[in-house]
Amino acid sequence: MLIRVVQLDIQEDKTSLFLELYAGHQQTISQNKGCIQLQLLQEDANPNKVATLSHWESEKDLNAYRNSEFFKSLWTKVKPLFASPAKAYSYHIWTPEKK
């Protein structure tokens, strides 16, 4: 399993628009092949700082989503709302067996 965290700093005056876009697309994103879970995290002190937290069956599934026409179309809508470039990190759950 792959866990993906994407940190987004949204322009303060665009935060409501971003949240509306996310709410309108969350179900579609989470229905992509290999997407196990999708959540949006929002900072308490700075509501314009958000992060998506998604769990994927594999990196291949994540990349298929990222290369889809749906993602490319959505990205062109949300990217102009950013105050700074997005930061993305991929993780796996560490277990002693994986050392």
C-alpha cells in the first residue's frame, strides 16, 4: 500500500472555492482504481493550508490516476488557486519485517 500526502497552500481568498471543488470531486477521485481512502486535512490555525491524504493499493494505481484526463482537467482548475507550489510525499507503512 502507498500513502500519498499532498500539501497545498491555497490563496486565502480562494480557500472556499478550493473546498467547493474538492467536495464536488472527492467521490470521483476516491472511486479510481486502487484508491482505498481519500481525506482532506485542514489546518486549524491556517484554514488555507490543506493536505490530501490518500491510500492507494500501489504506485501504479496512483500514477494511472495522476496520468488520467480527469486529473489533468481538475489540476488545471485547482493549480491557479495555490499560493505556493504543492508538495507531494509518498510513504509506506513501516513494519519490522520491511526494515
